Amino acid sequence: MEKHTLHIDYLVFETKDALPEADRTLLEQAFVAKGGSHAPYSKFNVGAALLLENGEIIRGSNQENASYPLGFCAERTAFSAAVALFPEEKIRALAITASTILSKVDSPVAPCGICRQVILEAEFKHHQNIKVILSGETGKVFVFNTVKDLLPLFFDAEFL
Ligand code: THU
């Protein structure tokens, strides 16, 4: 038996204002997207923005309904819009933010497991990494180079 350790590098910015301009612009679009959130059940409003290879930014927000498990996360809403509008386009980066009237979200929010798996597949499909920018309403911002860093023991169809 051996003990192995996973090592994941990511950047931590003190606030979103410290981000490089392109990343800050994308995150600001996630804040805009959050405005379209429909979350009367959880009261947790999430916004996501995807930057495509062609420069387009696609926004999405979480959309809940009375049947809780059927709600759409912000990330997958954005992803669905992106593949519907630009099916062949590579995704370069994803930014996520969230807020709630219940408390202050002052640390970065991370995508749920389902969204990680869905966005990771976009990396496999185009054989390229997707940068992931995670933010709360305020506070530090985390930047990961690839979705694989959020789902390190992944399953890839290339194994088949
Ligand atoms: N949610 C997202 O939209 N993205 C995430 O990364 C985490 C969770 C949504 C799902 C649900 O509408 C609400 O946030 C509370 O979980």
C-alpha cells in the first residue's frame, strides 16, 4: 500500500478587481447573469458566464421550479445555451458567482458535481482546458486552469 497525494494549483485573487482584465470582464458577466436567476425555493442566486473561442460570452443563471431536483444550475443553463447557439465552438473559460438574501456570500462558490462533469466533457470534446473562475458576491476569487482540477479522478470516454 502506498499513500498518494493529489496536488492542485490554483490562483487566489484578493478581490475581483485584482483579476486580469479578460477574467474580470467574464466574471462581471456572471454577475449580470445572476440578475436572471429564478431561485424562489433556495433563495440562492447563481450566475455563470462562458467565454467561447470566437469571443462570444454566453450567460446563464439557475432556474428553479416547485419540483426541486428538476432545477437548472447556472452553469448548465449557460452551457446549454452555448452548445445550442454555437455547437462547434470551443469554450475557453467559465466564471461563476452567487448571492443570497439569507447571508453574505463572501467566499467563492464551486460548481456542483453534475455541472463539473458536464463542463469537463466540453474539455474532452475539444481537447482543451477550460479556465474556471470562482467568486462569491465579494471577497477572494479562485482561478483554476482546468475543470479536471475540480474533478481530478475523472472518467473519460477515451478510456473505452
Ligand atoms: N446552483 C447553481 O446554479 N450552481 C452551483 O454551482 C451550485 C448550485 C443552484 C442550484 C439551486 O438552484 C441553488 O443553486 C441552490 O443549490
